[in-house]
Amino acid sequence: MVERLSTLDASFLYLEEPGTPMHVGGVLILETPPGGLDALASLITARLPLVPRYRQRVVEVPGQLANPVWVDDPDFDIAYHLRRSGLPRPGTRAQLLDLVSRLNSRPLDRNRPLWEAYLVEGLTGGRVAVVTKTHPALVDGLSAVDIGQVLLDVTPDAPLPEPVEWHPQPLPSGLELVRSALEEYRQRPSSLVDAARSAVTDASTTAARLGGLAGGLLRTARSAIMPAPHSPMNAPVGRQRRVAVASAPLDDLKRVRKAHGGTVNDVLLTVMTGALREWLLSRGEPVVSSTTIRALVPVSVQDEEGAAGSRVTSHLVDLPVGEPNPRVRLARLTYAMRGITQHGESVGADSLIALSGFAPSTLHALGARAARGLSRRLFNVVITNVPGPQVPLYAAGGRMLEVFPVVPLARGQGLSIGMTSFDGTVFFGFNADRDSVGDVDVLADLVEQEVADLVETSS
């Protein structure tokens, strides 16, 4: 029996366009392992059996009688998905981000398993990087396993698993796929109706219906009545990207939280609000006391049985960029987020870490999936926040030093922001359209300034 993509997963493939690839990216910067890039490549190859979906590709059903299916790729070639690259001297961060920007501008090949990883050497300080690209169709919940989980260990000397010989299952013929679809229709007639409906209706509506996002919309109906405010972030999106990064000590953010209340997530949203305010002013945009930017903030919530699970809902939050006082900004956002988290029964950071280990690609992909289900007219920017373990992690003996998320852009939205905390630091990743938000590095530089301003108010 073939394994079929859900309508939600299929919608991410159908909605994808050449200018808006849906893959979630990640940038892991490591100390060079004792065995160099060869050791990293051997580690990923040895642990690939732990992520069987990474050796499967998507096949369409003839006549689109049903959603596509997952099949083993008989021509799977690890060398295609696991590539090596080197930076020219001196190997600066700017050179690395230029490479990341180019890699994330290119869609994944639909005829192959929907992931890629690049091992990059030549960084200053004797470091290496792992740049990943993972399609959200691979991710169906917190129980999904991604490359980040199988690559990283809590000790530097973790052993490699025993080799596992892999034999792909035979590819189903077109006739077998049709028969399977008709059999499913016989057992569940609504399945064919859903498939037909998804072909003739707005796929984003289908994604919202099946992704459980309607509840989030109803809870933010007051904000959603009106379209999102005008913003330079909402513009036609081209095919080229610019990626920028920033970081902040987690202790500084906790210090602000302790002094003023709220959560670390509230403080992070306040940091981003202040940075966006200064960025708008640097561009000569009009900013008055009532100016806001509407952010779509995915929040992981409990399932209907009360267990912390894989459901992610989207909430619309108006960021008060017109407010010049950082303490007032924090108070307003704390109040807004308290109502969302209490009503939505959100899952805390510790619970997420316990559920997922460290799977930034998985969790940011869940946020991207939730965002994709809503009309882009309702918000200006997507902001995801993934808590990670506050202990060192290693890959092939090399310690991970930094990890930056790269959240995909939707059509008409020129900026997305991802945040990941790890080992005492919060890492910010900014993915932007090169044409409309080409100065995204200015926004990233403002993050440290905003953290310093908030810490000063806590003295």
C-alpha cells in the first residue's frame, strides 16, 4: 500500500513557485571535526537510515485522481544531496552568507528526495559550516525526524551506528497508482472529493482548513478584520535572496524578562519590534505613534486530548513599531501574547525541547506550514521562534558554535524572521527578497542595539 501525501502536504508542492521556494534552510557553524568534512559526510551517510523519508521522492498519480505518493528513489545518490563547498580566503561571515543566499534562492529538485546539505570549509577561525535545505512536505509534526537531530550529539565521541544495507522498494506503476486511488475512494468516498476540490479551489484555503489554522484566525479575528498595514516588506518577490544573521546572549533576555515580566518570547518580539522601527526610519518610511507591523507568529499548542503534540497554530500580532519607549513596547506585547498563549494552551519551551530534541528545521518548517495556510494580505512578516537545548552539541566530534534558521518567503512578502536559542545564545536568521528588502543586513545589525537598550531599562 502506497503512502500518500496529505492534502496539506500536497498543497505546499502545488503552491510553490520558482520565485518562492518553500524549503526551510539552516546554517550550522561548527568547530572543524577531527576528521574534517570527511567525518561529517560519513556521519550523515551512516545515520541516513534514521530518516527514511530522506531517500524517498514524490510521484504524481496519473490524471491527478488522488494526492501524490511517497516512493523509494531507486536512483538515490547521496552525493547529489550531500555536497561540498569552500569559501575563498579569508572566509568571512559575509562570504558564507552570500553562499547561503545563493543556495536558498534555488528550489529543490522535485524529481529527487526533497532535501540538500552542503558541507562548507574555509571559514575563519578553523571552522566549517553545514547549510541545509528541507522541504516542509517532509515534515508532518514534531514526531518527524530531520537531519539536525541525527547529525548532532550531546557528547563529542558518540559512536556511528552499524551500517544498514538499503534496498529500495520497487516503483509502483501508473496502473497500480490508479488502482490504489480507486480502492481508497471505494473505502472512503470523500477522499476523491477532496482531491477534486483541491484541484479547483484555492489551495491555501484547503491548507488552512486541514492545518487547524481556522481556530487561530478566529482567536485573532479582531486583527484580521482589516488587511495588514502597508509595509515595504510586502512587494513582488523575485528569485534572489539575501540572508542576514544576528545573535544575542540568552541571559540578557532573561534579565529583561525578570525585570519587566512576560516571557523570553515576549522580549524577543520586543527586540524585533524595536529593530523594525529603526529599520523603517533608516529607510525614510513614515513612522507615527499608531504605526504597526502585523506579524504572523506560529505557536505550538496542545492537542484536543491535552497532550503537547505536533499542532501549530498561527496568531496575528500587531507589533507597535510606532512606540518609541522599549518598556512600553514590551508591556504591550506581553499583554497581547498572554491572551494568545492562555487561550491557545501553548506548549512551553521545555516541553518542545523534550518532544523534539533539537530539530530546528522541523520546527521552523511547521511554522512555515502554518503561515502558508493564511492569506498574505493578513500579515506583513512571519516570525518563528524555536527553543533549543542549553547544552553543547557536537557533530563528528566538532562542537556546534552557532545555528541560524532561514525561513522561506511567501509570494508578496519580502522578509521572514526565524529565531533559535541554543547553549546560552539566541540566533536570528533573516531571509529577504534581494530586490525589495536588499538592506536586510541593516535590520540584523539593529538587533544587538535593541537588546542593549532593553537591558539598560532593566538596571
